Amino acid sequence: MRKHLLAILTAALAFALSSGLAAAPKQHFSVCWSIYAGWMPWEYGASRGIVDKWAKKYGIDIDVVQVHDYVESINQYTAGQFDGCSMTNMDALTIPAAGGVDSTALIVGDFSNGNDGIVIKGDNLFLNDIKGQPVNLVKQSVSHYLLARGLQRVGLSERDVQLVNASDATLVADFAAPDVRAATTWNPLLAELVAKPGVTKVFDSRQIPGEIIDLMVVNSQTLADNPNFGKALTGAWYEIMATMSADSHEGKAARAHMAKASGTDLRGYEAQLETTRMFYSAREAADFTRSPKLPVTMLKVAKFSFEQGLLGRQATDADAIGMSFANGDVTGDRSNVKLRFDASYMQLAADGKL
């Protein structure tokens, strides 16, 4: 009886201790990023200690890790290897959300305003000249979405081209092959292709403004359990934004740092920023996130994603995955909300409360 009672007490103590540990706030976090004009600030913030400074303010640690393959970075986040990841709005819907990972767009950093485009080999060409051509792109990415939206504009569809799946790591090198006639990609890869002689850019994201959005996405449960994680990331981001947007020696040095880290020079990086609608202001980012246009955009994205089979095997229509928005709207299946647009942390930054 004593042994039985001791076993019960031991088990109860172990459960209490484990429960206490489980309930304790998380102290260590990690986020990942890949090379893109709008995400280079994360590298700068990590290397200059800005992220560390904000993490220490809230008593936590945050590792900022580069993953060289963009899609792989999202896959790793979805698998739980990272607490947050830089990605586009479409990829947030079709990879983690479609995979059942409840995710929150914590920071809306920018939207592509020419940073994504379609190129064809040849001079004085137009988008409808792509008909019948093989097109290299990262399938089921925002490049695929951009191509579909462009084709719609000229009365074509995917059936009128030959899609060739490519990796962003090899797309520029692949374009040198004689049989590769066209490509759809993002900067800095797009800038490299456009700079080649005899290449024409025939469509870009300026023609669909506000539809390709760049985000820092975090695990919703992790954020709910650890709001200091969200505060630290957001505070660091807007300190970086204030520095890099400044017309000063410090601002120029920050942009030069980001340029070098992304494999270009200051002139090349600033050219990419010109085609990126950066939200340097937290208030502007929060307002964009609360705009009634955002749910409309995401409905277009969901429709395209469903047609491509990207919402999961169980999806029977474009409303399979619920999305909640900062303006109070909810689209799709309310019982299956897996993607959330939250303006509250950006608003805290705007109000100077971080």
C-alpha cells in the first residue's frame, strides 16, 4: 500500500512539474528568411544586433536564420522548425495554412510593385507573344499566380503555354539554355534576366498592385502564448525601417549592407526597392492590413490556389480554408481558420507602445 501510495504521489508530482514546465513562457525563438529586397532587413537587423536588442528588452532570445531556398524555408516553418518565416500572402495560404498550421501575418512589410515579372527572349515583344512558349518558373508560387493573372489580361490561359518547374536557386543559370524561351520570377533574379541582351519584360506586378504581399508569418499558437515574441519582432522591424528609409549616411550604409548581403550593389538594391512598395511606416502597414481590399485580394488568391490544387486534398472549393482579417472580416470556412491578418502589433508600433 505504501509503495502504491508513493507511486501515486511520485506520478502526481511529476505531472505537476511537467504541467508547470509546459505552462512556462517560451524563452527561445527562431525565424527564417530568404533573399528578397523586402526581406533583407531581417539580415541587417540580425547582423547589427537590432533583433537581439529588442529580444532582450522582452527577456527572450530570437535567432534569425537564412534559408537559401525560399520554398524550403516555408516548408521548414510548416514542419515546426521555426516559429516564424518571411513569405508571401499566397504561400502563407497554400503551404502552412493548407498544411493545417494556424499562422498569423504579424508584419505586412510591403507589396510587390514591379518586383515580380515575366520575361521573354527577344526584342519588342508583348505578353501575348508568350503563347506556345515554354515558361520557366517556380510552380505553385507567386510567380505562377502572376503568370495566371497576366495571361487573363490578354485572353490566354495556362493551356496556351508550357509550364516548366524550376528552382529559384538555378533559374537564372537555366535561362541561358537555348530551349528556355521565357521565365517568370522575382527580384533579384528578375533584374538579372532583364539585364541580359535580347530579353524583354512583358508584364510585372505593377499591373496587379497590392496582390503579391510580403509578410513575416508566425505560428498563431506561439504568438498567443508568447506576445513578447510578437512585440520584439515588430519593434525590431520598425527600428530597421526607420534606419534604412532615412536620407542620411546611416540610411545609405544600411541599404549598402543589405545590397551586399543580397549579392548586388547599392544601386542595384535601390532599384529593387523602387519596385517594392515598402511600408516603412507602421501606421501605413496597419491601415493596409485593415483595408477592405485585402479580403478581396485573398479571395482571388484562394480561387487560384484551389484551381491549382494547392488547398489540400480535402478542399472541395476555394472556401476550404478560413481566413480572418484585421477589419473583422472572415472568409472561407469559419471552423477552419488557418490564416490570420493581425494589425495589432503594427498598431502598437505606430502608437509608440512597444
